[in-house]
Amino acid sequence: MPANPENQPTPGPDPLEVATDLAIAACGGDVRSAIKALIVANEYLEWEVKQLQAAVSNGYARGKFEPVPPDRKDWYD
């Protein structure tokens, strides 16, 4: 017997869309400024990962970490 569509919960808003709207709104509606802010935040997080990787003993990590490439131009090609 098919499920009754009236009993199905309606899906909520997409969390990624909500986060996107919030990021743009935080930058006064300027999409370019929102992208710049996200790039800066991402670079900070990459720096923080490097710091944490340096703090973890190599014996514990068993050399599983690959360093972030210093020149990321190839990432955008």
C-alpha cells in the first residue's frame, strides 16, 4: 500500500543554502565580499591545521599527513 503523502514530513530548508544566505547577509549582501571573507577564513583554517599537524607527534600520526602545498595555483586550474 503506498504511503499517504499527507503523512510525510515536509523537508526543511537546505542547510547549505541557509549558510550561504547568512554569509552573504553578513557581508551586507555583497557576494564578492562574502567570497573574500570565506577565502580568508579557509586560509586561517589551513594555517591552524598546519599548526595542529606540527603539534601531533609523527610516531602517533605515522606520517599520514600530507603537507598543504605552499603554492595552491594548481587547485584552481
